[in-house]
Amino acid sequence: MRKTFIITVFCLLITCLYGYGQSFSVSGKIVTSEDETSLAGVTIQEKGTTNGSQSDAEGRYSLQVSSPNATLIFSFVGMVSKEELVGNRSVIDVKLTSDSRSLGEVVVTGFGSQIKRDLTGNIASIKGADIQNTPVPNFNQALQGRAAGVFVESNSGKVGEGIKVRIRGTGSISASNDPLYVIDGIPVNSSALAGSATSGNSPAPSGNPLADINFNDIESFEILKDASAAAIYGSRAANGVVLITTKKGKSGKTSLTANVQYGFNKPTHLRGFLNAKQYVELLREAAINSDALEGINSTDPAQYEDSWLESAEGRLDRYSGGTDWRTQQTNTNWEKLAFNDASRTKIFDINASGGNEKTRFYISAGYNDQDGILIGNDFKRLSGRINLDHDINSRLKIGFNMGLSRTIANRLAQDNQFASPMQIIALAPITPVRNAAGEINDRPVTTYYNPLMELGNKKFQTTGYRNIGSTYLAYNIVKGLTFRTEFGFDILNQDEDIFSGVKTEVGQSVNGQGSSYFYRTVNYNTNNYFNYNILKDKHSIDLTAGMSFQNYKDDRNSVTGQDFPVDDLKKIESAGKITAGYSTSTESSFLSYFGRANYKFNDRYLLSVSGRVDGSSKFGKDSQYGFFPAVSGGWVISEESFLATNNTISFLKLRGSWGITGNADGFGDFKQLALWGGSKYGGSSGLVPTQLANPDLKWEKSNQIDFGLDFGLFKNRLSGEIDYYVKDTKDLIYNVPVAGTSGFATQTANIGSMQNKGVEFVLNSTNLSGGPVTWTTSLNLSRNINKLTKLDGETQLLPGNDGRFLNSLIVGESIGVFYGPKYAGVDPANGDALYYTENGETTNDYNAAGNFVVGNPNPDWIGGITNTVGYKGVELSFLFQGVFGNQVTNGAGGFMTSSFDWYDNQTLETLDRWQKPGDITNEPQLRLAGGNGTSASSRYVYDASYVRLKNITLSYKLPQAVLQKMKLSSLRLYVTGVNLLTFTKYPGWDPEVNTDYRAGNRNQGSDFYAAPQIKSLTFGLSLGL
């Protein structure tokens, strides 16, 4: 018996040892098949057993399997499951194909990431590949029309200049309305860089700082729109947050990719003005009409002397520059001369990425050279990037990201200055460009200063050096618990040299003038946080807690000199006298503590809670700290049993959120303090008070709710999102008038409130797949309703303070609505311009006209639709973008469509003027110096709705068989068009406009000789090794 027992035990032991000998480890990495992005949280299970594991944050996994005959099942939400037979392999790398890419993708959320399926907030994700190689300087331009609720508008066609971005509407009347940009974890204070002086008369940095970034280096954009998604950024998230993640290296063979582009640029539209014959005819008609109103028949030689007609014909003699205006010897199209016919775009990018399991790298260099469509305007950017990640061991990881750039912009005068090329259209078409000696004509031959005099006689150049970098250390303390520390910086050094020679408008009377501006902004930031992830049975918990500190310092210096010996010596050193100078410094800081908890039960019930405490140096001593909480929840209804067998509904999630976010940017750093400054009196220096203190100054706070529905139909071939939100903002920051006895004009204070509410729709469809032809469509559409709900005290109206525009603040209306006289057309009896009075009657007396809301610069709807069609190696992708229901005021209408009120050339609408009793028209009778309908009114307010073919790309990828023979990994030929077609009723150059010299929160929808947008056609070649 004992012998039998020993034999039995021995056999069992041999069997166990044999079984153990057959068990071995399998490991590998799991990525997406589309772009090889690492997939975290993939379930790996040995088929027919309970043996399983999950991939880590880098997509790696390891699992002990029973035998070589084992089959592994790889499954992940939103991806097609895949089975792999182990065989004799110890390393099995897997690529999973998207079932519904929008549900399974990993989305950066700020201090962490989640899969789209588990989100309870609203985050729009745009892949860098979607906008890569778009031939524009600023990535915001490439984002136009691609995300619901995100309104992007370029001020004009000046290259590298201002761009407005609004996420779910405008939330402030004087503080910043720009979103917070975070690049690889480092916030960039773009609003302070983009143009508002920080104190006193100190000039502001010029151009657009986001144009410093080469967006071909960007992996993804995540746009945090609702409060639950953005509240982790607290006091700076009221206007939304844009998270930018740059590209990383991947382990494996080193890949090298080069891209080259060459393109042609044109204006989207030419407006058209009177030719020489029309100009002479209509100007004489206007003069004769003005004489007739004074009882003079100036066509009678006896009454010609001292008449308006004599004055007009005298001007024609002068403006014709020695040529014969009576026979139209000269017919100059000044409008075309404002534009650069040789405008080109030249882009070159090269990048390399690769590495091994320990170290991964991404290196790039890029050059962008874009001519503007306006004469004298261009933009160049030279950039480089190094991103490096290294695993010291299985628990410790370090890395750094470094981006460097140099930008050079040859810039132009602002739109309201005679030196701006667009103001050239005011010149008379009878004036020749050059005189008999071959010199460019200027005053007194030209009507006004000729902007062509700037060419060769003026330098206006901005050179910027930008360094955005960060380094990190991540430590896996125990299973599920990690610590990450980050340190980053954003340093901008910018020089601006301006020189106006003796022939220019500015330099003519002072024997040349030069200015030199220098700006340095240093922004450094540190984030330190823990992340704890628990996955047990049906419960999943993700916890984040940490702190952040940011310091922002801005130094600005300028000096101006006059009286230069020759124009060739353009530096201040050569100035005969120094006439002005400034030197200022400002600084602010934030200290923050934040936390977030995400909970998921049974893959269907979702809950997220977050909070952030921010302390800021910008506010009063009793309001330096603020708390910004958020909570959100979701229910994945499609996981319930009653939908498990539904063949139509593949995915259905209901979500809702609430949160509070703040605004702490765009109004200066020391508005809470009483400030003193230096002054001179009697040759001695002294101190004078310069600012009234407000120790009670506090954050603007936005309270936002959001309800959303995410869905997928027909095996997720059709998916989308529907959202409804309401955002109420209170404690708006504004410079409030104070009593004159205080010695000050205004005090910065918290007043009033504003509301934005709206709906957003997103629809994605896979129309054709699985065959040689593929076709996908992506549609987004959104409506935002903005309303000012309160101003200071009993104040209900702050009217516009610019004589050519009507932007006002009115309680109950949207910010910046046009409020003023309502144009009633033309009196058929006498050609007078008419206006409505308060009681609805009409009058030809502008001063007796009533005031009405006559337009709204804020659009009712915005949207975009993208279609991508592929056949074998050929792909066609095109994006239509639309803006609907907004109006634009042409503030220059009182000059260019003024019924010949003066000698400016007129738009073609003037040809439809009133000429005789009974004429029905909207163009009043021409009257030289008559002011007939030229004051600001709804006459110059136009519908600016438009639909635009924003982007279209046709490409061809060579087949693999050919590539192998050429020893290439990829080769793509493509042609891209930007702004090729625009459909609009707007009569101006372009409906996408907000003239630069007055662009702001209230001042929107303004056109004043602003350049049209750039239309481009670019050819490209991309190849990979």
C-alpha cells in the first residue's frame, strides 16, 4: 500500500513538472493599426480559461500560458477583437483595428487620459494627421470647421497675424476670451503675447505667438469644452482648454520622413471699384448735384467759377498727374496693386523617430516660408524639435520634449492707417502709378498717401525666438500607483525693428524715424501628481491628486529716434535725437492643488468628480484663492441587457456634467493694487499715482451644465454626439468709470454677468468600407446664444464709442451687437438717405433717427463637413466650413460707398445711385461733400454668412510593390487647396473679417480696409525611408 502511494505521488509530481515545463511567458505590445498608437487597458485572455492580463500605459503586456497550442484573445472597447495562436513565439505584437475609432481612442484629459467611451465630459479630439501639411502658419487656422462649438476666425489675410478662437461663445466683456493652450503639460499664456499692453504706454508683442509652433510636430489636439472636462485647470479654464500633445518616438526600426511643398497664393476675392471713366463721370455728377442744392447750375459757364464742379475738375487735373483725364489716358487699377501677384508658399519638413524598448526618440526640423497676398507682407519660420523617452528600469521613466523656433515676419501697418496696402483703393484711377521720371506718385498727385511709398522705404520686421520645453520623471511606486513630476518652460524673445525713411508718411517730416522694441516673456511651470488605478471585478477607480505652480514674467523695452542722416542707416544708433522710450516689467504666479476621481462599475455606470484650488497674485488679498469643482456622470445604456441583442444600436451613452471654472487672464497683473509711477516736473523727477486700488477684485467665474448623448448605430458605422449646455458667467471684470474727484477715470472691478447656451451635433459615418472604395463623412454643427444678463448697477446700455462702428453692450442682447440708426433706403422723390425714427416714421435728418439693434456679429450657427473618399492608393478629402446668421459692419463704407462724399474711389454699388425722381434704389444721390447717408447706420451692416471650401486634398500613395523596388517605406504625392471657393452675399472682400486695429471682445464683426483671406493651391511630396 505504501509502495503504491509513493508511486502515485511520484507520477503526479512528474505530471506537474511536465506541465510546468510546458508553461511559458508571452509578452508584446498592442497598438492601433491606423497610426500605431499604444493601447492601454487591452484585455488579453487565454482562450477557454480564466487566465488573463491587461496591457499597461505603453500598450505592453506579459502573460504565462499553458502550452504552445494556447490561443490568446485580444479585446478592447471600440476595437475589433483578435485571436493569435501562440505556437513557438514568446513575443507577440498585435495591431487592433478600429470598430468605432471614436469610442475606443485614448483621449488626453489633463494630468491623465481616458478612452473616449468612458468620458463623462465633452472633449473634442482632432488628430494631428488630420491637419498635417496644411499650408497655413497657425494651427488654429487648420482647426477651422473641424470641431463642434469651436469658432475660429482670422482677422484678415495678413499672414501670421491675429486669430480669434471662441469655445462655446464669448464669456467676458474685457478679460481674455481665448482658451488656455497647454503644450505637453505646459500652459502657454497666449492672450498676453497676442497684443494687449500690460501697463501704461508699454507696447505689446506683435503678431500671433501660436504661429511659432510647427503643427506638423503635433500628435493630437484635445479641446476641453464643458466644465467637468476643463475644471482640472480651474481658474484659467472658463474659455475652454486646448491640450496639445506633440509626437513621440516608437520602439522599432528608425523611420525617416521628408515632406516638401510649393504653392501659389491669391486673395479669395477682389471687390471691384470704379474705373477711370466711371470715376470722372460720377465725381462730376456729384459735384453738379451739390451745386444744384445750392441753387447753382455749374454746367453754365457763367456759374462755373467757385462751384463744386470747378473744385472737382481742379482735383481731376491734379490727380491725373499730367495725363488727360478727359480721355481717360490713365486707368489704374489700384486694388490689384495692393496684392502680391508673386505670392508663394515654400515648406520643408523632415523628421525621424524610432528606438528600442528602453529608449524612444522623435526628432524634427521644419522650414515654412509664406508670402502674404499683400505687398510687403511675409512670414518665415525655422523650427526644430527633440522628444525623448527613456525607461531606466521597469518602474522608473524619464523624458523631455524640446521645441525651438525662429520666426521672421515682415509686417504691415494696421488697417486704419494710410500706409496699409488696402487703403490704396481710395486713390483715383486717373492717377498714374509713376511720374514721367519713373518715380512713384505721391501727394499732391495722389488723393492720399500712396502705400506703395512704403516699399523700399520702410522696414517693419519682427523676429522671435521661442523655446517651449518640458522634462518629466514617472515612477511606478507599487502596482497601480504612479508618481509623475514635470517641469516646463516657455521662453519668448522678440525684437521688433521699425524704420520709416524720409519718403514715408511717418518719416517725411522728421527726416526719418526708427523704433526698436524688445520683449522677453519667461513662463515656467511645475506639475507634481500621483495617479492610482484600481481594477477589481466590476469596479474600476482612477484617482489623481497633485499640485502645480506657474510663474509668468514679462519685460518690455522700447526706444524711438528721429533725424537719420541717410535711409541706409536704419538702427537707432544713427538717430540724431531720441524722442521716446519705455521700460516695463510685470510678473504673476499661480499656486494650485487639484484632484480627480473617476469611477466605473460594470462597464456601464460612470462617475467623475474633480476639484482645483487656485491661488493667484492677480487678485485682492481676500480673493486670492478660488475653488473650482466639477462632477459628471454617465450611463452606457447599450451595455444593459435590454439592448444587448439590438442589431441597430451598437453604442448608447447618456451623460451629464456640472462645474465651475474661472478666468484670470487678459486684464493685467496688478489691477488689484494702487500703483505709482515716475513723473517729471520742473526738470525734477517725482512720484504720481497711476492706478486706483481694488482689494476686492476677484475671478470671473463660469457655472456650466452639460447634457449629452453619445451613440453608435449599425455596428458603429454611424456614430455621433448631441450636447446641450448652459454657461453662466458672473463677476465680469471691467474698467468702471469713477468720480473725477478721485483723480482717476476708471477702476478695474467686478460687474455684471453673461450667459452662453447652445446645442452641438456631431455625426460620423462610414459610408463605404471593406472594398476597393472607402468613404467616410464627419459632420459637426453647433448653435450658441450669447446674452449679456447684467451690467453695473442699473446700467442697461453702454453704446459704441467709435464713430464708424456700432458695437454696444446691452443687457438682454449678445455682446457687441450693432446698435444705432436704422437705414430706411432712399427717398424716391429727391434722393435723400432716409432713417427710421423711434416711432417707425422716416426722416432724412440723421440726428433725428432712432436707435435700434441693427445687427449681431455673433453667428447663429457654425459647422463643418468633411468627406474622405479613397480608391486603392488615391484619396480625396474635402472640408466645407460654414458660418451662418452673423453680420459685419463695413466701417469704411462712409468712404468707399459714400455717394462720392469726397474724392475717394467708390465701390461698384455706387453705379446704382439715385438719379431722378421715381428711382427706386438703396444708393442715395451723389453729393460731393454732401454727407448723404454716410454716417454709421445699418446701411453699412451686411449679412456675413458664408460657406467655404476650406480645404481639399487629392493624394496618391504608391503601392508597396513599387516602394520595395525603390527601397522606400512610403511615397505620397498630393495637391492641397485652401479657401478655393466661398459662397456668400457679403459684398466686401471677405466675410471672415475683424479689422485688426479694433479687434476685441466687444468689437467684433468689423471691416475697415481689411485684407481678404488667402486662397492657396499647394503641391506636395512626402516620402518615408
